[in-house]
Amino acid sequence: MRFATILISAALLASPAAAQTGGTAIPTTTISSTLSLGTATPGGGFPLYGNAFAEVMNAADPQLIIVPRNTKGSNENIPLLEKGELDLALVAGEPAYEAFAGIGRAKVALKILTAIYSNPG
């Protein structure tokens, strides 16, 4: 009975992927994309994390090139994202909250991919 349960579970997990692709392989893109990633001043956690993130992502997908860029940190990264001068950026929790809540400035219309240092300092 346990073997049948495992077999059924495997079939259920595989069926959505096959249904989404119609039984054919998903085509790969041949367009190379370069994305800028705003970090912060050298010596802190943001450049360390950003450089490691870029290295891993670049190794995982050769069509995607993430280039870390040292900035003055969260308070510079938010306006640079808004102006389109950065594609991605690391932003601490407090400045992000203030930007999304419109505290001391207009609210931002940006997206969060993942939280880093999301708790108040």
C-alpha cells in the first residue's frame, strides 16, 4: 500500500509540469540579460551578500548577468530603483517600510523579492 501511495504522489507531482508544457520541453531563451544590483558601501553586509548572490545566480544561469554596484546603501538604493538606474537593490527594513508607507516622502511603487534585515534596527 505504501508503494502505491508513493507512485500516486509522484504521478500527481509530475502531471502539472507535463500539462503546463503540453509534453514538450520548455524553450530556453537565448537573450542575455544584464541586471544591476545596488548594494552599499564596501565592508558591510550588503556588498558581501550582494556579491555572493550575484556569483551564485550568474553561475546558475549563464544568460543572466547580475552586476553588483556599490552605493551609499538603502537610502540611495530606493531612489535609484525608482529612477530605473538600478534593476535590483538591497534595502533594509526600516527604510523600506518608510518608503512603502510614504513616511517623509511619496509612497513607492516597487516590488519586494525577498526580505533582508527586515526587522527594525
